[in-house]
Amino acid sequence: MKTKKFMKKALLFFCMMLLPACGLANLFNRKYVRDYGERIELVKSNFPEIYDLYCRGAIILDDVYTYEENGVERVGINYHYR
């Protein structure tokens, strides 16, 4: 009985460690865009609603980055409201 309980706990622990690691993989593949013009063009073309809020001064762009997911380059952003 103790072995079964231990195995369940071990499996749960392994799953808890594995799931965040999958999400963290993109953190290491990020390429941060520092050029202002390139940042704005990427936001404008990929996140038009966010771009509109940025133009109105409602948000501040913290980071704009690109990453690869399943062989496709994607764009990500971090922002916060004023």
C-alpha cells in the first residue's frame, strides 16, 4: 500500500515539474526586439487592438519579442496599463 502511495506522489511531482518546463522553453528562445520602429511595426501588424491602445496612451509596451513555435516564428508582447 505504501508503494502505491509513493508512486502516486512521485508521478504527481514529476508532472508538476514537467509542465512548467514546457512553458519555460519559450523563455529561452525569445529574441527581444530593441529597435523602436521594428517594435511598433510588429505590434501594429500582429496586435492591432494593442497598437490602438498604445497610440491612445492607455498602455505602455514593456517588451516585444519573437520566438519560434512548431517551426513558425511568432511575436509576443508584454505591456501594462497606465
